[in-house]
Amino acid sequence: MKPFAELAREEARLVMLQELKRQVNGRLPARMFRDVLELSGHMQTHDWIRTELRGLAELGLVRLIAVGDQPEFSIVEITDRGEDFLARRIVVEGVKRPDFGSRL
């Protein structure tokens, strides 16, 4: 069995992807994810969230977009691969698999 911290991380990643999919344009400001996660019971720091968003980007599930002359990303966008994952067309290690009945 996986440790609780790993299970919580995988679920938080799923929650972030699902929230991106709910957006009309598939994008959200990075700072919004703290509120999104807290609403689902995941109390995490901004640093933790940014690290997990980078992990999702490395998996090809999201795109991180810097705006203006900011050195860090400020916008997060779901990719086609991220949408395929949410539709259960692919399996990605490190992210909790969506339930069969979940439709966004």
C-alpha cells in the first residue's frame, strides 16, 4: 500500500486537473490552486502547489505559462494529454485515476 502522503499528492494532482477542465478556456492563475485544493480538503503551501504543478507539466498534463517579464509561471493550462487522462484514455503514474462516473 502507498503511504498516505503519496495518495494525498496523487489526489491533489487530480483535483487540480479537474478544476482546469472545468474552466471555459482550460486555464487558471497558479495562485488560485490553493483555494481549489482547500475546498477539497487539501491544505498545502504555495511552494508545494507550484512543485506539484511543475510535476504535472513534466508529465505533459499541463502547460505552465509565464506572463510578462515574470521569471516564474503564473498561468496553468491543461494540455490535450491532460484531457485524455481525465477521459481515462491514458494512465499516468503519479496522478490518481479519475472515477468512471466522473464527467466534467
